[in-house]
Amino acid sequence: MKNELLIVEKIEDGIVTVEKSEKESFDIKISELGCEVKEGDVLKCENGKYSVDKEKTEELRKVSIYLQNTAFGIDASNSDK
């Protein structure tokens, strides 16, 4: 899983669905993660342990907001928050 974006797609009934690519996802029991996660977080896996990649999560969040604003014709320069 090196250098792959692992994105928390949803959390339901103690199961975290992680998107590995556009066509592939997998489930992990939340108890097996060893870290707190929320939908949209980017995970990294090192030595079999998961953690939230805060920098990539924030970067992805900003791109998502920009794309949403662009799609709806909103001035993206006013949406840093």
C-alpha cells in the first residue's frame, strides 16, 4: 500500500470503508485502526499500522471545496475556511 491514497469513505456500525482507488475499496473494523478517523480523512499505513495523514487530508479537503465552488460558480478566493 505504499504511496497510495487511502480515503475514509464512510463509517457505519463500527466498520470503516476505505477507498483505495476509484474501483477498489475495503472495510476495516474501527477497533483495528488504532486511531480516530472521520469521513474524508486520508490514511497512511506504515508497518501495518494506520494513521491519519493530516497534511494530505487538508490538501484534499481544499481541492474538494475548490471544485465544489467552481462547479456552482462561487468565487473560490473567498473560501479558505
